[in-house]
Amino acid sequence: MARKPDKTVQLAELQRQRDELEAAIEIMIADMAEQPEASRRQGVWAENGASTLRYLELTTRLSDIEQDIVDLTRTMAAAADEDGRPH
């Protein structure tokens, strides 16, 4: 029988993914900030530009992972409350 994944391992993986996404987003923000304002209105940082779309994709994924972390943390806390020990 397959063993259930350890929730602490799942949490660590989600936190690793969150850290990677946050770093990628910070790099993108720094890149955008270096662009002249006029350049941000066209090209890759325009409303539908490649960098803007990538930024939105990353922030959406980050939001999803943050919610997964919250949900898993609540599940772990509830399980600990039920039997007095963390899972």
C-alpha cells in the first residue's frame, strides 16, 4: 500500500516553490523598474507584452501556492488538535 505523503514534506516543497516564485517576481520587478517609462508603455512591458503576461502568470501561481500553504497548515493544525500531535 502506498504511504501518504508526509505533510511536512509537502509544506516544505510548497515553501520552496513560493521562494522561487518570489525571487523570479523580484527580478522581473527590478527589470521593469530599469526600463524608461515610455518603454513600459510598449514592448514586453506593455499591457499585453510578454513580460507583463509572464509577471501575471507568476503572481497567479504565487497566490495559488500561498493558498495551498494556508490550507495545508490549517489541515496540519486540525490534525494536531485531534490527537495532540503534529502530522
